[in-house]
Amino acid sequence: MVYKIVLVKIDQRSTEATKVQGILTKYGCNIRVRLGLHEVSNEFCANDGLVVLEVQGEQNILENMISELNALEYVQVRLIEM
């Protein structure tokens, strides 16, 4: 079995999270698991974060999703297959 993991690094969550969410909603049927990570404490909430996705589906659809996410100014995306 091949696992397809997409890592989405967001450097400006306060401005980019809504845009990222729109794209992830568009490709929601290709996302099996989603985990969002960012540093948080009582005194601090980081403005950058990481979203980890386990994805499925046709390669061209996944490539389209990754391209749309990478087109956002403060977002970097990588696909890892294991």
C-alpha cells in the first residue's frame, strides 16, 4: 500500500488560512485525514503552522490541489509517497 502525505506549511495563518481552507474544501473528497499543527500557549499563538493531509485519488487531481495551494504567497506544499 502506498501512503500519500501532503505537507502544507502556512507562514501567515491570519491571512492565508481562509484561502487554504477554500482549496481544501474543494478537494475534500480526496482528503482522508487532516491534522493541523501550530505552536500555542496561554501567552502565544503562532502565526505559522503546518497542515498534514493523507490524500487519495488520481494523480492529476492531487497535482492540481498542490498547484493551487503552492500558488498562494505564504504557502509551501510537498507531496510525500511512502
